[in-house]
Amino acid sequence: MDDWIECVFPEEDASCFSLSELMHVSGLEREEIVALVDFGILAPEGAEDAWLFSMESILVARTGERLKQGFELSPAGLALALTYLRRIEALEAQLQALGCQLLE
């Protein structure tokens, strides 16, 4: 777990974060987070008025904020970029697994 999360939420159970906490830590606006949920990039638990986000959601949202700032992406463009990043990570993991199998 990142040290900065422990600094921001020292007394909290770091497994779930509210929408306002996600906004604070990621830098994304509420509307942007809602759009990422609508596009299926973030998957909170609970009803919209009481969403709880995982640590993975925080990491994805922070990455999204950096992409948004760096490339001036719309919410749809941001969702597409995050989808491609997720797919690249999955493909890299598959390649690594296949590489390990070849060495055996």
C-alpha cells in the first residue's frame, strides 16, 4: 500500500473509500468519476449515494487524472485510454507467464 494513502487515511480501513475520499485523493471531479463508473472503468460497491471504492479504484483514478491533465482527455477519451492501459497490463502479464513456461 502506498505511504501517501496511509498518511491521508491513517485511522481508516484502507479497503474501502467513499466518493468524496476518491475525489480528494485522485483529483477527479464527481462527474468524471461517475462517467468512469458508467463506462465500467470503476466498479464501486453499493448504491450511488453511498458508493464505496477499492484501493484499485484509487490507483485507476489517479492514473486517469494524470492522463486527463497530460492529454486534455474528455471522460470518454479517458475511459478509452484506461481500458487500453488495463488491456496492455493483462497482455504483458500473459507474455510474462508464457515466457516463464518456455524456461521450464
